[in-house]
Amino acid sequence: MLTLHLNASDLSRTVVRSTPSVLLEVAAAGQRVFRPGGPEHLAAWQARTRAALRPGMRPLLDLCRLPHWLPDFLTPTGHATEVTAALDAVAATPAATLDAELRARIQAGDIPPRVAPLAAGDPVARQRLRAAMGAFHAVAVGPYWPTILAAVHADRAARGHTMVDAGIDRVLRDLSPYLHWTSSGATYRLSYECAFGTNLDVVPDGRGVTLVPSYLLPQPCVLDDPDGPLVLAYPIRPTRRELTTGQPLADLLGRTRAAVLGAIVGGPSTSQVARTLGISIASASQHAATLRSAGLITTHRAGSAVRHALTPLGEHLLRAARPARPAPTGSAGDGRPATVTRR
């Protein structure tokens, strides 16, 4: 059991990140692609991704072999959502970090000996990993990003409504079926089962918690960065819709404009939409204006920011672009797979 021991200061600094982490989704996809018994809504995605795998993706998949472990450097804590900048951060991982995270796993036989050059910080091995992550992203995550974004934004919007209506206690209590929240007086605990069969205690000590919603992550994971807020990534509630590329919507609106529409779930500002999709603010504003003229979104000013929201027509169009697929009766869709944890 991993338990976060929170105080009142931690609760006051607890936030839900507005976008998923692109590299967390890539790493989670790397673990899910070969895992048997996944949720029904990912079955077709898994088959398509397996069929698209190439030998050049092996440097990444070698690091995703274990169901309960990922090296921290694959998912840096920065808020980069644009894949090029995120991959640059991975390629720039200090050699000492690579050695510390990989050497023991190689010696234990958890990951193949061919990972040794990367563990030693070899520049060629770094670039091969970067290329592998880029290639895998292009087939496993990139084509599905609008769908992932829309689902994560909808989850965050639901948390926001819960916060306003019932407070942070209810948000944390209902965050995930894998998380257990208890509070008594000034003592607060958020815990989940981890794969190591040991009890681990993490104390943010007033630094707060950044909650990162994830579409592909099987179970929660924690990254305890002493220089910033503690990061807790959690899987959003299982969806009843198959993970699709959203291609029909892209054919109708154009790829970028369809992505902008998906990114507007949750009421983001123009600059947030631009950061999420890796486009310029001017481009995001232009696409938003077109969507507004078509009656798919509304726009209002909140202080210095210009925020957008879906109209009922826009919501209907997004739902129609992702065909419904029934989830297994009486199942959360995933059973209880081994946790993907950093600790």
C-alpha cells in the first residue's frame, strides 16, 4: 500500500492538471500494448497498435516490459504536452539518472542487456530512444489524441463541478476506484495498492499534490519530486466508447480544427488550447472563431483570458464522432492489473 499523508496546506495546493501528459500516455501505451485482458474499449486500439509496431520502437518497449515499473525519466514532471519538446526533455536526461534507474534493472534481468548503452548515457542510444518514442507515439497515441483530450477534459470538468458543489473531500473520495481517501480531523490519507507488497509512506509536507488525469494508465502512480508538488497520476473513469482516431470528425472539420474542438472540452482559454495542441495562439484563435461561427462553441472573457465552451451542438458532434461500445456488464473494464508505479 502506498499512502500519501497530507496536511491542510497540501489540500489547499491540490490541483487537477488541465491536460494529460503526452509522455505518460506514451509510456502507459507501451505497457498496455502487450498486456492481456485489457478493457473492452481498448481492444481494437491494442490490435491496431500491435499491427503497426516496428523494430525501431524496441528501445522504448524494452523499458515498458514490467507491468509495475517505469523509469521516471520516461515521464518527466514538466507540463510539456507538445511531443517534440517532451522528447527533447527525455533525450537530455542526465547520465547519472539513466544509470541510477536502469543499471539495477539490467542486472536483475528485468530489462534486456541491450539497454546497457542507454544506462551508460551513450548519445547514440539516447537518440535511438527518442526516435523510438516518436515512432511509437505516431501510431499508439498521436492519432487518438483528440479523443484522449476530450475524455480527460470532460473528467477534469466533472471534478471542477464536484469541487464547487461538494468540496475537495468529495473530489478525492471519488477520484478513482483504485484510490482510497480517508480523513479524520487534521489527518488526511490518500492510498492505493502497489505491486511490491510493501507499505510505502509519502509526505508532501505542504508542497501540495498535482493530480494528472490519464486515459491509458491502468492504475495510479506517484512521482515524488522534492523540488515541486508531488505528482499523482490517476486513470480516468472507464469509458464506454472505443478509443478511435476521430477520423470522421477530422474529415468534416479538418484535422487541426477537429483537435481544437476536442481540446475545448472543460472551458480552456485560447492559450491553453494552443499549448495543448502545439499550435500558435493565433492559429488557435482563428480555428475557435470558425467553430464559434458554426455554432459549435461559445466564447467569453474571464479577466485577461478568453475562454471557450462547447455548445450542445458541439458536444453532440464530438459524441457522434466516437461510436458507443458497451462495456462488460458489472466490470470497471480493467479488473485490477498490476500498478504502474514509480515507487
